[in-house]
Amino acid sequence: MRLDPDASAVLCADQAEAAPSSAEAQRKQAVAALRRCCHPLGLKASGARGGHDQVWARDSMIALLGACLLDDEPIRAALRTSLRTLGGNQAPTGAIPNNVDISTGKPNFRAYADAGLWFVIGACALEPDLERIERVLDWYECQDVDQSGLLSMQEAAEAARLAGRDELASRWFGRAGLVRTMINRLMWHCGDGDMHRHVCHSFSTDSHVRDALGRKRWIPAKRILAGKRYYLPYLSFREAGEWFDVLGHLLAVLSGEPMGVPDQAWSAGMFIYAVECVRRGQVLFL
């Protein structure tokens, strides 16, 4: 089956017509799940026994994106408390903890790559704390260790203008634009199997063939999804992730920002649709 431009929309419309009450039932289940996660210290990552008994920056703030629109005070209170729990454990350097254990109150900073970014998003959406946000952003600026415009990490704003901080807001919006440009340049795979553009940022000289000692450069081969156009999940020193990060692509679309290169949104959307078809056991040829 070859997809036409309206294929995914037709599928969604057919599903909605066949089960008009399913969306409301799922919404109620989601609300119930969030209520089970509510705790005096915030929104836990799990409401089940034996689950994650911590308030995680990533989980609580992703939940906040939709849950802050609910007319449900216990859930909204847990979201606000999550921000205060995470912000209250902010490191002197400005870093936000990955999670805070509800039994000990001890913060964990080990997987720190995105905790502060999610904190900033959640705080701006629900309860802005400009002082903490500024410290978080200052800390992230220090993580651009090679001045490439991207954050270096281990493996594994409207509010500012309202506060009269036009210069600060302009500075960070400009920084965000630079990051978006670098992501589009280095992480967008064009579907040609060429990995050179994804590792050339690590080269110490302008030559794309030989290094400073005259040795031939090693370029990794594209092993999977070589013919697909999508954002690579990460870049490291002379290496790049190759899987398709569905959540990352959806968040890029939901952010409302243009993806930067013609046909990027279309390619990502069709690939997400393809993943869903494969999951359902449907045969699909692109």
C-alpha cells in the first residue's frame, strides 16, 4: 500500500467515528492515573505499588503539559508542589535534580541532561519562578563546553517580558534560535545514508578527509533507517544515535516551532504513521 497525503487523517477520522466515546473513556482513565500519582511532595512517576516512588522532573513536567488544563485541584496542587520540590532542591550551580525521593527527600542529579529544561517548561506554563529559571538557563549555558551551540552531556519567555526583563528574554530567545539552527544542521538525517554531516562537528581541522596528523578520517556507516528522513536522537564524539525517537519528534511538532527544513514535518509525520501501522501488524511500503 502506498500512502496518499491524507492517509493518516482518514485513519484517525475512521477510528473516531467507529468509537466516539473512546476518547472520553481514555481521558477519564488518564485523570484517574494522575490522581493515583499525587503525593504531598508532588506528582510521582508511578501510582502503582512497587513503582517509581520519586518526583521526576521529566515525568511530572511532561504530565503537566496536559494536566495543567484540567479543572482538578488535587492534580493541579500536585503539579505546583512538584515544581516547588524540584526547585527547592536546585543545586547552587543552578542544576535541577533528575528526581527527588519521596521517602527520604533526597535529590538525585545523576541523569541531569533534560531535568532543568523540563523544569523551565513546566514553570513557565504553571508557576513562573524567574530567579530559579534564570539560574537553570545559566547552568545550561555552561554545558556548551565546546561552544558548538549544543549541550554536552554524559550518555545514558513570556514571563520575562511581563517582569520587565526584555533584554534577558531576548537573549534566551536568540540562544534558542541558535540551538534550533544547529539541531537542524547536525541532527536532521536526509535519508541518503550519509553520516558525514552528523560527525563533522568533532573534526579538529577543516579537512573532511584527513585529520591534523594526516590520518584518514573514520566516518561511521548508517546501519539502520538509512533511507528515512528524521532527527537522530543524539550526537556524541564521532558517533550518532540511529533510532527514531517518536516522543522527541512529537514534542518538536507540538512546540509550534517550524522544523526548519522543507518536508521535515511531513517526513516525521509519515514515519510516525508508519511506526503505528507496523505496531498494528499492517503491511506498509513507503
